[in-house]
Amino acid sequence: MSQLDDVAQLRPWLRLLQTEGVGNQTGRVLLTAFGMPEAIFSASYAQLTALVSPRVARALVQPPSAAQQNQFERTLVWLAQPGHRIVTLADADYPPALLQIADPPLLLYLKGRAELLPLSALAVVGSRNATIQGVLNAERFSEAVSRAGISVISGLALGIDAAAHRGGLRGSGASVAVIGTGIDIDYPASNRSLARQLAQEGCIVSEYQLGTPPQAGNFPRRNRLISGLAHAVLVVEAAARSGSLITANIALEQGRDVMAIPGSIHSPLSKGCHFLIKQGAKLVESVDDILQEFQRFQSAPSTLTPAHPLLDQTGKRVMQALGFDPVDADSLSQSSGLAPAQLHAQLLQLELDGLIESLPGARYRRLD
């Protein structure tokens, strides 16, 4: 369903969710009672008030408003574009994994390869303000699981989300983005080119009607779909209080596996991952730790390969002096035996090569 030749069936679904006071929960109550949306709009006021408030019942018995009609016309224009679809709870193509969660959307707007949605999937989430190492981990792990045929799901935010999508798009599993705005809204704008690539090679999913702007409450809510579409959730970097932990908690409630990558004990962005590991999340050190959670990939070897530039003797000396915990420049100068000017030149080159990370207070640490 939900192509232009099924407009007659799609219209009541859209109208139902455009009715003031009707959300997923109220919509499911009405659908359980009446079967399909068209039957809801054929019901009497008395029948409706047995299930919903008088205010909602009055809205349902009224004819479609001009605003509802305009929104419907806007949706038809959007549906006419290649790769655009809407699936409803009544469709055979509705993602089966979402039927298992407590609050499945009544309909989904899809852009791209909808055939990715039933595949085995790993949700990869983490901080928007990620470290260089966090971004590298998200991208490399996502690429590895995607090459094993597992789709990578994330939320198209900055930082870890964007890195996960980039990695996922490099493999056969590709990547799926679940967004918290209307599917016609580019947010954040800096990820516009990534969103276009996802629409062509992966898939973008939204439960919000066209034109829905970024609203703070919608992003935590969409997290239930990120975890709901996945077999497991991998948290790459997360502060002690973050949206990634919300996703992890939702995943546990949905019966999904939760995994986390540990980090430095001194990094605030490791606190959330360490907390999850203490609570029983699986500690992930290699892609094989992830693939073991997916039964058909238990024997797949790790495809993570380091991409280090060749280091000269000075570079090797600095790398040996560095640890994964922050080290100040004075200590490095002493332990490496290099003069400050020579050391700083080497540190700059190593940072450009992606091997180290500079931190506040003239401190540095290894990334790999």
C-alpha cells in the first residue's frame, strides 16, 4: 500500500493522525475497536465517546479541515517522488520488529531502500560531541558489521550518529536513519549531504508528518524506533546523563541486547559506557564481540583493519611515550627525550594523521 494508486486507503490514516488529540496510543485504541481508520470516521459521536474524550470525538466526526486537506495534498506531492513511501500498521511491509515494541507508530514515512528495514540490524548511538577516537570507532565498527550484512541504524545526529551512518553505507548492510523531524526537513543542516546519500543508498525513516520542525521532545521519542528496529544497541561514547543512555534503557525494555565500548577512566564521555557495562551491558573490544550476538555471523572474522601511516623513529618514540590516558607536553618531552620544539612539531603531525588527540591544558593521548 501507500503508493499513489492507494490514495483512497491512505487518506483516512493520514487524517486520523492529523486529528487534534489523536496520537499513537489513542489511534490504536480506536483501531482496535473499529478495525480500520475509515470505520472510525463512520462511527457516531456516541460510539466514539465510549472510547475517547468528547473533544476528540467531536474532532473525529467533523469533516476534514482545510489544514488537513492541505497537508494531504502536500503528502501526495511528496509521495510522487521516487523512493518515497508511507507504510501503515495494516501494511504487509510494515517493519516486523516494530510490531514487537510497546508503542509502534501508526504509520511511517520512508525515503530510500525500504527493503533494509527487515534485515538484521545494529543500532549505533553515542555523543554528538564525540572525540576523534569515538568517531573512528563508530565508523570502523559500523563498516565492519555492515560488510557482514548487518544494517546499521542511528539517528542522523552529529558526532557518533553521522560516523555510524558513514561506516554503514560502505557495506552491504547499508544504513538506516531514524529522524525526529518531518522526513522533508534537513536537520541538522550540516548532515544534508549525508542524508541525501542515505536516501539513495540506505533508508530514512520518520513517524512525523511532513513539515514537522525540530522539537526537543521528538528526539528522545524517536529513540524507541532506533532500538526497536535493531537486534542490539552499541553505545560508543556517552556521558553519564545522555540520550544514548535513554536509548539503551529503552532497548532493554524492548528485550534488545545492549553493548558498550569502554574508554579512558578520565574521559567524561566514557562514564555512560562504563555505567552500562557495570549494569551488565556487553563490553565490546572488537567487531567479533558484536557479531557473536548475531547468530548467523558467529564465525565471521573481524574486518577492522588499522590504517596507520608509516612512522619514522621520532614518531614511534612519541607514540611509545604516549598512553591512552592524557599526558601533558612537559612529561612527554622528558619521557621521549625530545626538545619542546621538536616534540610539538611531531605532535602536530601525529594529530593530523589521526593517531593522537589534543586535549585542554596542553595534554595529549593516543587514539589507536
